[in-house]
Amino acid sequence: MDDDVAAITAAVAGIEHGFKTQQQIARDYAQGHAPDDAYAVALHLLDSEIVAVRMTGVLILEQLATIRPSLDLLRDRVSTDPAWQVQEMLARAFDAHCKAIGYERALPLIEEWLDSPVRNLRRAVTEGLRIWTSRPYFKQHPELAIRLLGARRADPENYVRESAGNALRDISRKYPDLVRAELASWDLSDQRTVQTHRLASRFLYD
């Protein structure tokens, strides 16, 4: 295992932008090794001081979503990582886990993370499921996706509001009337809500 960790680290350590290389390495490793072994390697990668290496660890966890769930690890450890790049991978991994169990079945989990006091967990949901209405279940129930995102309109964290607003903007391309109705119910005396409204309504009133 130590040799594998060293090899992966050497392969990605110099990467400063993007994640395609890490994604391919994670996919190949997860597919070529027993789930428990791949999971153990991912744990070691998460200990690295190098951002690209930690990203690869999360991407391995994403690949293992259907056979070696790691939600506790993502929630309790990955969400505390200070690197925004790792948080982008957290969003991907969360979506992979929702897909693995089915989005309808994942609703309690989605709502739990959206209500979490941890900002990175809230943002992992709003960002990870984009475009929400391209996902099974939400494709048939766009109004639910809109309601869940709208609940984050006054989130205390700017980057969560931005993610929610942009996700609603995405949905408005296909469901403008539904998004317009949601926005009409918002209290625009709140400045946080105003910011989210501005993003969400970008394609509605041009």
C-alpha cells in the first residue's frame, strides 16, 4: 500500500490546475484494486500536505460510492479540508453517493446536509447536484429541487448562496415559470436573499 500511495503522490503532486489527471488515476486505481484496499489508500492520500493528492483521495472515494460508502468520512473529515479544490471534489463525491442509492432515497441525506451547520456540507449539496433537474427523480420533480435550493437563499455563507443561486439559474433555463414563482415568494428586504435572487433570475428578466 505504501508503494501505491507513493506512486499516486508522485503522479499528481505537481498538478496545480484542473483534476482530469487525478480523476483518471482515481478511476483506474479503484477499478483495479479491491474496494477495501482502494479505500485504505484513499485514507492515506487524505493525510497528504499536497492539495492535488488529497483531491485524488476524495476522487477514489467517489469511485467507490456504489460498493464502499464513505459518507461519514466525507462529512466529518473531508468537509474540514481548507482547500477549495478538495471541496469541489467533495461535491462530486456527495453526488456520486446520492446517485448510488437513488436520489429519491437520498432525500433525507440531502436535506440533512443542506441544514448542516458546516458550510462545506451545505455547499457540497447545492453544487454537487448541479444541474439538479438533470438528475433522476429531480427531473420528474423540478419543483422539489427548486424548493430545496430556495431554502438556502439567505444562507450565512456567501459561497453557499452563490452556488444555490447559480443552481436555480441553471434550472430556470428549462423551468422558468417554476423558478419565477419561487423567487416571487422571497422577502427582498434581506440583502443576502437579494444576492441569491440576482443570480437565480439572471435568465428570467433579460
